[in-house]
Amino acid sequence: MIIVGLTGGICTGKSTVSAYIKERNQKNYGNNVFIIDADVISKQIVEYGKPAYNDIISYFNDKVDGKNLEVVNQDGNKCIDRTKLGKFVFAPENKQHLQKLNSFTHPRVIKEIIKQIIYAHLKGYKVCILDVPLLLENDLLKNLCYKICSTIMNDKDKQLGRLIKRNPDIPKEQLSNRIKAQKLTNEQREVMSDYLINNDSDDISVLYKQVDYLMEKELLSMSDGLHIVEWLFPPFGLLSGLNIFLRNYYFSKNRENNVQERGIYLTTLLE
């Protein structure tokens, strides 16, 4: 099994790519792909009564507007007011509070991701996709990946426009701050990724063609040989994973210093 990181900046199409792979998996990809969605996990770990929920309420409740971060959802259960929390932590002057929020959630998300990777390996999947927004900022998860694919938008106005359309109730300034709060530039993502999916086009089929090429011509084909060897000799999977981790760890400084070549834009392979 190969582990592939799928990441991207806010509203660049990462979730659309993930959903498309999930939809096509059984019919077109032989049900050989297992997707781990960090966004889903991050919502699960902050459900009412869980440790991350309690930590967030304890720390942020008296800091947000109205000094009340708990609301009741449509099902009658208590939950965190994500809009109010987002407004607070993504404000430019509150970067230290965003780091605090991440300290409550990220370790717990990573723990669950590792558990699901082990499950996917034991079930015999060929490709395990880590759908993680902050994959490139997390050394552990980044180094686990055999390949990394990033969704990219070079048109920043279009990126903001899509974010506004997705969040019509949130002021434009707050959404702009969320984009600016991202640590990595497109240039950095290009260096730290193996594959790049451009999502500037308004034609969704352009995005889907890139994903199909990535899955059918690249990832599934390169996993075939490894899958057979792992099936015949199970310890090989562990040794292969360890080798990939050590290789990525060794070359991590090269990636950060732009020594390594930039990733391949899949649009160039379709030309």
C-alpha cells in the first residue's frame, strides 16, 4: 500500500477532489482506494463531551464575543459555535490563539489518522489517501507519504470569491483573513509536492480529468507491484513504510530550501 497526501489551501478544490475519488472508487478504481478525511476527524474529536471539546470551551469561552462559545444544534445537542470561534482565531492579531486551538486538535487528529492507516493496510487497500489541509505543515504526516498532491489556485480573487460563495453569512474581511492566515505560498507548495492539480478553471471537468489521470496513470499503477509483494511477504509493507519515512525525513531540508525540483502540474501531462 502506498500512502498519498492530498492537501491544498483553503477553497482550492481539495475536498472536491477527495469527494470525486470516493465517488469513482468502486466503479473506476477497483475499490482499491481508502480515504482518510482529516476534516471529518477534526469535527468528530470536538463533539460535545470529548477532551478536545472541553479544552476548547475552557480556553476560548471567555475570549470570544459574548463570552459564550457553546450553542445547541438542530438535534438539540450542545456544540461549539464554529463561526464565532473562527472569527476570533483567524483575526490577524490572534495568531497565538490559533496556535493554541491547533494544539488542542492536531495531536488528536494525527492519532486517529495513524489508526486508520493501520486499518487500511490490514484490509489490503492499494492506495491510502490522507486528505489533510495542513499536511505540509506536519512533519510526521508529510514524511509518511510516498507521494504528495496539492490543489493550487493562482487566481486569488477567484479563490476568495469561491470562499465567499461557500460561506455567505461570514463577512468578506473575515474570509480574506482566513486566506492570509495560511502559512504556505503556492511556490512553497510546488516545491513540497510531487503532483499539482490546478483548479483555476470554472469548468469542473478540467479538474476531474486531472484527478483521473493521477489515479489511473500514476498512483494505482505504481502501487500494483508493491501490493503483490506485501501480500506475499507482509513484513515488506512495514519495511517499505519505514524506508519512505526515513527517506522523506532525510530530504526534508532540501524541500524546505527549494533544492528539490518542483512538482508536476497534471495539466501538463494531459496536453
